[in-house]
Amino acid sequence: MSLSVPPPRCLQKPLVIPHRRMFGPGPSNVPPRILEAGAKPVIGHMHPETFEVMSDIKSGIQYLFQTRNKVTFAVSGTGHTAMECAIFNAVEPGDGVLTAVNGIWGERATDIAERIGARVNTIVAPPGGYFTNEDIEKALSKHRPAVFFLTQGESSTGVLHPLDGIGQLCHKYDCLFLVDAVASMGGTPLYMDQQEIDILYTGSQKVLNAPPGTAPISFSERACQKVFSRRTKPLSFFLDLSWLANYWGCDDKPARVYHHTGPVTSYYSLRESLAVLTEEGLEKSWKRHQGAAEYFHEGLESMGLKLFVKEKRARLPTVTTIVAPHGYDWKEITGYIMKTHNLEISGGLGPSAGLVLRVGLMGGNSSKANVDMVLAAMRDALKHCHKSKV
């Protein structure tokens, strides 16, 4: 036999990747220090040196999440993988699940839970809105779910959802509290243990400024009791918590057993990103993100633009949603800014599609100097893009 598919010509050319200023809702720019960490030599995923890096990561996540949970690690995959890890392990077919839907991530959690045969109920807020604790308690009392899902930082709508008191309400109704903090973690206050959150996860590519591909997650003792007393095995072998907990050294077993080949170079990057955050300090990071966001919001309003989330306290400091300027095609604005300023901002997603522009200020990208750069690009776009007379 002979080869029927010739060598692709495209792979005979050198790889060229442009440098862009990443001010969309993620991924964010990766600083040289973190890129350099990811370029260190590959070693075995079961080598003791890799386990040491993984141990450092666990400690960093415990600090980031403000938790002492033993079962704390990073899933091999993006934030979506962590969402599935949380739901696949905590929910069995027939379990009741309540999801708070105030953007695309609540919609996706609902979809995942339905796929595994859970009995799913939802509470729905309009885009840009959120739920009161009274709303949540009413739904918990009515549906009596095993798990309640809520997104703290809803990147599709720019909402920062308050968390205080919700964990206590969930436990009053014998329910696990599951929180998605992919877009908010590290950029706004969150205290996993004190706020009685049972399962919490985030992604590496937002505030942490690491490449996409690892997703920190943590399970409380209450959550582990439910997971490890399941009647059925989790739907996914790859995301089975009993295997992952062993691979990450979170159980009491004397040896780690091969489960999957961990992305070791991604672990290096994640470890370094957590080191950067630790050096700055969580409280300073929270304060810096809030200050940059408020400075950005003032600049937008001085340009005559409107913020999509009306209540100041409900605005996510890491991802700002701007009402799409009247008379303009939002796609022309984002395209012009990319072409002219080599800078990414994005349009809406899910329930906010066509309604907003989204600008991310995350990790090292969250600074007043970068805000000034984005504002200048937006002024230029509004000056040069076509505006209808309607």
C-alpha cells in the first residue's frame, strides 16, 4: 500500500502566533514568568518532583479559596471540566438539583445535570439581575434539592452575585452549595469555609493569568460524604473523585495509583500563577481589581456609555458589561478595535448576546494604565465606526 494523504504543506511552515492585548472575558494575557514556567522540561506525571509541584498547587488553591478542605486539587481541563467534575460526582440520577440561572453558566449547569438524569428545577433572573436570599430560600423550601448551583461571577452578564448567608440556607435544607467562580476567583472576596460553600471551582486562564487547561476545585467534608457514599458510580471515569483524590494525594492511601497522564507543564504554569498571586496577597488583588473596575466604569460613563448591570455592588470587577452603543453594530466595534489596536474585547454571550460589549480586566491586566488603553481604543472605535441615523 502507498500513502494516500500527502504531508500537509501548512505544517511545513513555521508557527507564527501574534501578540495580542487580551481584554475579553478570557483567556487573559500570560505574563513571561508564567510562560517560562510552562516551558520547563517535561518529567513523568508520577515522578516525586511532579507530586511536589502538585502539593504546592494544592496549598495555593487552599489559600486562593480560603479553605482547609483536604480534597482540593486541579482538574485536567478548563472550567467546563471542573463544572462537570462537580456535578458528575455530587449528583446521582434521580437527585434533585436547583440551579440559579442569571446567565449562561446556570443554563449549562442545568443542561449537565439533566443529562445525568437529575430532577432539575431552576430559578431564573433577567440578564443583569441576581437573586435575594429570600428568593433562594423560597426555592430551597419548595424543591428540597440535594445540590444548589450558583455562579458568583457571571461573565455573560457581568453580575457579581452576593454569597453571604446562602451556604447556611442550603445546609438548613440539607443541600450542598455548589459555586462557579471561574470569572471571579482572585478578583473579588470569597471565603469558601466561612461562607459554607461545599464545592467550589475556577479556571486557570482568568485572574490567575495561566494558560487554559487546569481548573482548581475543592470539596468540603460534607460534599465528600455524599460523593463517597453514592449508590452508583459517577458517570465519568476521568472525573471520578475517588480516583482524582488519590492521584492528587488527597486521600489517606499509602500510594498514588495511575489514573491519567496529568498535564505536567500546565501544572508548572498553574503553580507559578498561584505563586504570583500569593506574593501579591489576596486582599491586595481584590482591592486592585475593584479599583481598576471602578476607574473603568467612571471612564465609560464619562463617554456617555451605559453599564449593563445597574447596581454598583452587583457589578463583577473582572468582566464589565457595557450596553451596546445605540446605532452601532457591536461586531464592527470589536472588529475595528482588534484590527486597529490589536486588542480583544468581546460581544455578549448566551442571554446577553447582541445586548452588550464585554471587557475583561483580570490578573495582571487589571490596572489603570490598561483601562486607559481600552478607553482610548473604544473612543477611537466610536469615532470611526459607522453609526446609523436611526
